[in-house]
Amino acid sequence: MQQNVVIIGAVALGPKAACRLKRLDPDSEVIMIDQADRISYGGCGIPYFVSGDVSDPGQLQSTSFHMIRDAKFFRDVKDIQVLTNTRAVSIDRSKKVVFVQDVRDGKKQTLPYDRLVLATGSRPKRLAIPGVSLEGVFTVSDLNEAVAIKREIAGGKVEKAVVIGAGAIGLEMAEALADLWGIDTSVVEVADQILPGIISPNMARMGQHHLKENDISIYLGEHVLRLEGESRVERVVTDKRTLDADLVIMAVGVTPNSKLAKDAGIEISANGAIVVNERMETSDPHIYAGGDCVEVTHLVTGKSVYFPSGSLANRQGRVIGTNLAGGNARFEGAVGTFIIKLFEISLANAGISLKRALDEGFDAVSVFVVQFDRAHFYPEKDLMYLELVVEKGTGRVLGIQGLGSVNDSMFARVSAVAAMLKYRPTTSDISNLELLYSPPFSAAMDILNALGNTAENILAGQNRVIDADQFSHWWTERDRGDTVFLDCRGWGNAEYFVNKYPDHWKSIPQDELRARMAEVPKDRKLVLLCNTGVRSYEAQVILDQSGIRDTYNLQGGVAALKKWGLDL
Amino acid sequence: MQQNVVIIGAVALGPKAACRLKRLDPDSEVIMIDQADRISYGGCGIPYFVSGDVSDPGQLQSTSFHMIRDAKFFRDVKDIQVLTNTRAVSIDRSKKVVFVQDVRDGKKQTLPYDRLVLATGSRPKRLAIPGVSLEGVFTVSDLNEAVAIKREIAGGKVEKAVVIGAGAIGLEMAEALADLWGIDTSVVEVADQILPGIISPNMARMGQHHLKENDISIYLGEHVLRLEGESRVERVVTDKRTLDADLVIMAVGVTPNSKLAKDAGIEISANGAIVVNERMETSDPHIYAGGDCVEVTHLVTGKSVYFPSGSLANRQGRVIGTNLAGGNARFEGAVGTFIIKLFEISLANAGISLKRALDEGFDAVSVFVVQFDRAHFYPEKDLMYLELVVEKGTGRVLGIQGLGSVNDSMFARVSAVAAMLKYRPTTSDISNLELLYSPPFSAAMDILNALGNTAENILAGQNRVIDADQFSHWWTERDRGDTVFLDCRGWGNAEYFVNKYPDHWKSIPQDELRARMAEVPKDRKLVLLCNTGVRSYEAQVILDQSGIRDTYNLQGGVAALKKWGLDL
């Protein structure tokens, strides 16, 4: 099919769509334009370039076989024409032309198209506060800005840095600054948790504690009022404190670049993203869009959602390439997966968090399990922390969140659930999920299975639980005297606490509970705890049999308290 | 519900069913019997006990909180009565009693039941050849036998060992003997590949090469005729050679223990396993069965299949426990997952292999992709090898096999597909599978997505491929002169081969192919190759445009040849 295709944007989706099209339909004429000079790079690699893990920006722009994806590469290898430093000014849909302009010399051109692809991406939000234009204040918008940040750091100018925003990019940048460059780094976040809107308060609290252990200061619930300094930034002033800063990274989210589309009369969502169907067509069937400038369907809620992600962009790009070549590929939507490495841990999500589920009107509950990632007798193993969000009544699984080591064990569990989510699994599907089993990789009853089982028990009312947050409230109020903390572990584990808190902490190992039932306080609320929540659940079952039912099992046990940084 | 439940077998499924029942229905009277003295252990840990990774057999018998699961534990902690050293002799279903006998003193008892659970497991097959009763010949039937094997090794008696059978247990035992004890180990297998019936010949060949690199001798397609020696085994005689051996491990598969059920008139399958429904009920609704003595439904083929596995046993045990307590839990079936660690690699499966698919009547093809497990610019990464089995026409995904490092990256990919298999995914579901993306964990276009994409291209006839096996045939016949091996990598990679094989090996880097089209031989078949198969696919597309279509893209490229141990 001889056709002219113009693609606006050449970072992730644009090149993917172009290359796919040319493989399927070599006769198409493809012109790809981008306002920057560097194109086709892995933007998600920027924090690793800043940290030094990736030494050269060219590596982010290379193929896996070390070929730089520049305009020459696309021309010689892919037969695709690329105009860099070229901005799309406007689209005339009736004439099917794009007006473009060279950003260096202002020269204008008109590019006719049969089909047009909008891969305009997103741009970082900037706070509307004084001082944002001072030197030393950066966003993480593109590879050139990353190069500038690294130049500042490598020049030895930066001793103290403040990151505004505790989302993914903010935290990755904080780690990059602190870990490899030893910069005294603070993160200021307006929400009351890190990674707001992405992971649960429970997981966020554990992640926050880990960042603190790695000398990153986190200030939650603080508004940045202004940035101060002469020509260069020197201070960040919040509503609660003033932080010295030689460098400020503003990472407060991104906005879809949809003005070009909007000006051309293409449908835009209430949130400002381009609206597309499953074929990635905009409201104009001759114009496709994808990547960070569009909304997609959330496969759990069924609603439109904005998920800027280099991974989705790549897959949508392939769908567009196929459809440009006359095919009928579909992008159904996304389940909202997320993972981040933070020093020695990883945090992840698939689907929706409990808060989001409640906001969406689901009658939901979350279930938290801590277990080893491998057979408990296998020598190398780590505890893993998973939280499943389930709908009461139906038992439908709405999401999963996890904290694990930086190996791929937690990644594996959350990915497996991510793969199922669009099929609307229930707790029973998780209970019976057939992970690959062998002691060096998993447990016979894997943590995912345990998570499904626990969810079933909680939904059935057989396991009455509290989380670390509730625990800490009751612990703070322990002098009221209405609660006993019953340690179901062996005496060796309980001894320290019983001696320290004789009025509140009591030890009856779970295996002795039937024999020592007479010792159980019957006039007070009992918080049952063990290392991970398994023995305390067993204890709860035994107490139920004796008619002692005002009991609460601490999900995740002492392991969760430790990960929270609760110092008892 | 006051009821008597008798459970025959106390290794994996039995204890799980018993404990689940008692948690849901504490009033049930549960008696669990086992003919052995050691109960409730992780049998899959035996190779790690033999290797020394697990130092004490008690660790395999412990809870994750270091409590030994013996008869006393079950009585005190779980309120379950256990009779060890007690064999079930027969069942009278009309009277609802089990006749049992103490294996030490021959004392008999009659145990009445309201519900009965058969958790009789499996036993290792023994070859019917001379010499199997010699000293030093073992199966891997239970923990006591493992203790005996380790005693022999630790006693310094074993310099040479022969493992008969290259299935999972055979190979794990071979690694245990060779790796940590330095024993000169050979494996003899009657089939023409390792892990027959489990993974593809392609993956098996790569695994075999890795075993060879680790000094394990593998003899395929050999029948063991007899074992020789005075009182103790000294030699293994096959139809092709004689191997000296101080120790022989016979690991030629297992047989379900179903005689007790069969004698009682319970339905048994043609393969000798107990037949159960989704509730894990046998043909007698008062009798449940599960674990290594039953068949389950294969969720890909829909047929009955025998999958002995400690992991399935645990999950089936929970289903039985729930149903014993009056619930209605279901075990739908299994997708046949498998993973094994072999020195520095892991091999895995979910679903069915190509051979199995063809045997089952599917018009199937397999697709092989090699790619890094993380973003290619991330410093720590490894190549991963995945093979997807798909049905032509429908694009239905029937199975996946993988080879990767011993980290969890390959485990994660195969687990994700395993989680989807029961929903009958197609290649498009794999292309769009939303793995969690961040450079330290995955690639923006992850290997799984690439696998789905490649499968689509191959099914659509856009990518015409050969595998390493076909390559090695054509390479062997290269002096016929009808084939040119066209190296699409840079000259630096190709130079060595061009100089060594000037008549057969030609170099045109893929990025120069359009410009150097005149150099492409047009009278001979072209085998296109690069490092992993990506650039050679691009080259094939470009050649197609020039009307050169007698071309074959080597799937997995030179990386696959290396993994095969093909020495060019």
C-alpha cells in the first residue's frame, strides 16, 4: 500500500510504529519528526544514567547490538526519514497536512500525510512557585536535561539536593543522587505517603523506612512554597521547614502533550489526554495516537486512565504500525503495573490499591502476607511482603502490591497476577495458581497461594486481622489497659518484650496454647502476633474454639512491624 | 460437624488436608496414619539435603519457624492423632472401616471413618534388571533413603556414581553428587534427550551442554542391561558401554500407589492412578484422594494427566480439607508447570511442548527467542531463552519453555504465562502482556512481548525460521554448496568465520544490506544469522523486498548455537 505516513515524536512509540509499518509494508513513505536532536532513547534509563550505572547517554539511545538510533540509522537501516530539531506547529486535517518548523533556523515546511501518528508524549509538570527558573532547578524531561544534571553533579557542585515529589521518578532520582554520588538528599512530597496513588500506605510506609535507612530524608504532607537563591538555587522553603539545596529536581508528575491534537479538533479527555479506541485511532480515523499523550482503558475498573509508560508506548506503537499497514491489531488496555528498585528493595503494583478500589466504589478489603520467597528449608531466601486487594462477596481480585528484594522473586509474583487480572480472577484462582515449583525458586505452598488462602479466610470471617497501622494505634494507647498483646512465638522471641512490657505483653507459644488456655486473659481485647501472622492465625482459631473471640491477628506479624520501622 | 476422618499418608497432602479441616471444623476427629516413621516432610528438598545445602533431615520436616512436624506436634498443636509405622492393609467401604497394621510388631487395628482421605503418594519405579538389589543401589523414595545415600557419600565410599534416568530427580541428584561432593557422575537415559516429556529437544540440548560443561557425562538413548558387583554394586552395563560405579541412583519415574484403592473397588485410570473429580472425591463420595496417587485434568489439553508434585499435593490437600468441613472447594486441574536448577542455569515449562502438542493433534509450531532479561542498557543482565508453542490458525498459546540464569527472571516469565494458560491466551495476549516494567527488572519491550510478536510474525509467514538443529544439519552438509551462511552482524563478529569458511560464510551487516544488495548471492539458499535473530529477521524483510525469498532466519542466532555447544 503506497501511502505517506507522518509521525510526530521519535522517542518510544514513534520509532516502534514506524519500524513495524516498514517491515509489514516497505512501500510506505514514512517521515518521523522530533523537536529534539536526540531521538529513540530509553527515557526510563535516565535515573541510571544520572547515577552512573549507565555511563554514556549513547547507551540509552543504542540498540541492544550497540548501534546508535539516530537519523542516519533510521534512514540507512530502516528506510525511514527523520527530521530532528523539527517542531510540529499545527495540523490541517481537511487538507491532511502538518505544518512544521525547524527549531534552530525557523524554516517552515508542510508535510502531507495519508495517515498521521501523534507520539507527542508528555512533559514534566512545573510547580507555579517563585524560584523555579533559578539555575540548578531541573525537571527530568529528556535526555538533554539528564546530561545537564549529571554535568552539575560530576562537576562537584552539589552537596545537598532536594527532590520535589516522591513518585517513581523522584525516588529513582533520589537514589541516584544519594547512592552513587553520596549527595545529602531530601525528598518533599505533598501527599502523606511516598508513591501516592501507586502503592498502598502500608507498602509505602515500609519503603519510606528503607529510604530512611539509606539516609534519604523524606518529608511528607509538605507544600513547597518557593525556591530561593541568587542566580542559583540555594534553599527550598516548605510550609514546615527550609532545606538547603545546591540542586533541585522537580518530579511532580507529567502532563500529556495534547495541544497539537486539541487545536486540530481531535477529541481530548477531561484530563487533557488524547482519546483513542482499541485500534489506537483518535476521533479522526486517519490519525493514530499512543504513548504518553493518550488515555487507555483500565482493565480492572473499565474506566479511562492515564498511564505514561515507555513499555506501554512500545506495545501501542506496534499496534499502530500493524494497523497502518492495513492490519487489525488491538490494544485492549492496561492493568497498571509498576515496579521500582529502591536501594536493596523493590516495590510493585498491578491493578488497583485498596484506596483506589474504595474510591471506585468497590466494597474491598486488603490482605497482607509475609512469607519466604523460596522453600523455607532452602539456604538462600528472603522474606517477601504481598498485599492483595479483593472485593468482598465476589472474592474478585482487584490488585496486588509487593515489597521484596531486588532480585526478581517479587517481580515474578506480581507479574503472574498482572497477567491474570484482565480475566477477572477470584481469590480461589490465586489459591490454586500454579507457579513453577522447585525449592530454589518457590515454596510448595507459594506465598501467592498463601495470599489467596488468607484472602479466602478473611472474607469468610475465619481470620480477623489488623494491620501494622492499627497495631501502632493500639500500642500507643496501651496504657488504657484494654488490650493485651499476646505473643504466639516461642519464649526466646517473646522474652525481651515480656520483660520490657510486663503489663501489656504476654507470651503463650502457639503450640502450648491448648494446654495453657487458662492463662489467656478473657476480659481484654487480644492482639495476637507472631513472626509473620501464621501462628497467630492458628492461635486465633484455637481461641475461637474456647469462645474467646475478641482477638485480632496482626497481619505480617513482627516482620511487618520491623519493616515499618516500628521500634517497640 | 462431628465426624471421624481417617487420612492414609502423612507426607504432603495428608497433613495439609488434616490441618485445614481442623481449622474449619475443630470438632472433627482426625486420625492420620503413615507406614514410615518420618512424616510431613518436603520431599522435593531431598536433593538439597544430599548435596549438603540442607544440612539436617529435620530441616525438611520443620515448619518455617523451626518446629519439627512429628506425631507430637500434630497432637499438641493441631489436635490431630498420628499413627506412624502403620500401614493401611485394606478398606471395607460398606462398613466404612480401614484395617491397619503396625509395621514393627504386626499389631492390627480397625479404624472406622465417616470420611476417608487417600494420600498414598507414589513410589519410585525399579527397572527389572539383574543387580538392582545390590548394596549401593538406591531410589529416591523417601527421607530415610536420602539419609542412607548421604551416609554413603559422607563416608567417603563413593568416587564414581551413575544416575539412571535424566528426569528431574535424576538430574537434581546428579548435580548434588557432582557439585558439592566432587563425585565423578554419569547419567544414563533411555530417551534421546534429558528431561524427556517435560521440555523440548531444543531446551534439553542446551541443558545437556551445560551439564557437560559441569563435568557430568550424559549418555542418551542407552538401555541399562544390568548392574554388576559382588555384594556391592561395581558396574553399570548398558547396551553401549560399561560404567564403573560405587553408587547407583535409579530415578526412572514414579508409580501412583493405588492398590489399596483398587482393591477396595475405587475407580482407577488406565495409567493406574486414582480417578477424582474437581472436589477431589473418588468414585466413592465418602473417600477423597489427592497428591501423587491421583490423576488431574490438564488445563491445556483437557485430558487426564498424572503430575506428581509436592506443590499440587499441598493445594489439593487444602481443597480436600475445605470439602471435608462441608465446603465446596474445587481443584480445576493443572497446566503442568516445571522448573529445575542445574548448576548455573534453570530450565522450565508451563503447558505442553511442541512434541506433545503434535502428539495431541494440535497443528502447532514453536517459536524461539533470545533476549536480555532486563533493559539492554542496564549493567547487570543475562540472556534468556524462551520457546513458545502455538497453534497455527488460532494463534492459541499451548505452552512455554525457558532457559535462564538461576535468578528468578526466567521463572517470572514462565510463571506469568502459566498463570494465563487456563484462560486460553493467544499470541496477541502475549504480545500485549503487561509485565512490570523498570530497567532493573525488565525491558520496555520485554522478551515475553517479543516472543508474542515473533510468534505472530512466524504464523503470518513474515518470518521464516530454522532452529539450531536444522542449522547444524545444513552446516554439516555445507560442502554440497547449496547454502550460504549470511552473517548480518558487524564485521567484527563475522570476520573470524569469514576467514575460516570463505566458501560458506559471508558478511553483510544488516545496516549495510540495502546498499550492498548486489553482493547477495541469488542462486543459493541463504541462512541468515546474527547474535539473537533480530537483525537477521530485519535482513530477511529487506531481502524479501528485493525478491530474494529463499532465506531462513536462524532463531536465537549465534547465542543459541553457543548454548547448544555447536563448535563452528
